[in-house]
Amino acid sequence: MLGGDQPEAVILDHDGSVDDIIALIVLLACPTRCRVAGCLVTNADCIDRDAVSCCGKVRSLFQSYASAEPFPIAVSHQPGRHAFPLEWRYDAKRMDDLPSLNVPAVLVG
């Protein structure tokens, strides 16, 4: 917190890899220090629909259990300059398929 008692607003811009999903979880787990104001997925190193789905499930999980405020999730229309080959881009899909994110109370429609 740079100044005052309010948590810092953060916009997470990421590529859907495992470390980025964990970064979102860490940000949401620290509501007194930061407030996630938005999440932007860059379709360079991931399959964007899977990354958006995974972020939505993480957001729903924190809204359900920690009363976190909702925030927008969007996909960048800027293509990656040196995008990974398709077979390297499945991290977000693997995270999106985790059983802990796929319980009925968390599923995002």
C-alpha cells in the first residue's frame, strides 16, 4: 500500500501459464494489500479461452469463499510477437481442468 489504508488496485496482464494463474491466486489471497481491478489474457503463450475460463473459476472461487469483489476478465486483441507453438500452450487448459476449480459452486457459465 503506497499511500493510505486502501489496497492498491492491480490489473494482471498475463499469458495463461501456471505461474500467472498462481499470481492471480496470490493477489486475491491478499485483499488488505491489493484489489484485483481486472485481468487481461494475452493470447501469445496460451489458448485464450482456457485461460479466461480458468481465471473466471479462480475469481468465482474467491467470490464464493472469501467475498472478493468481482473484476472483469478480457482477452487482448494484440497478438504475441513470438507466440509459442500450439503444443506448448496448454498450461491454462491443464489448470482449467483441475478438479478443485470444477466444483458446482465455482463453475462459470
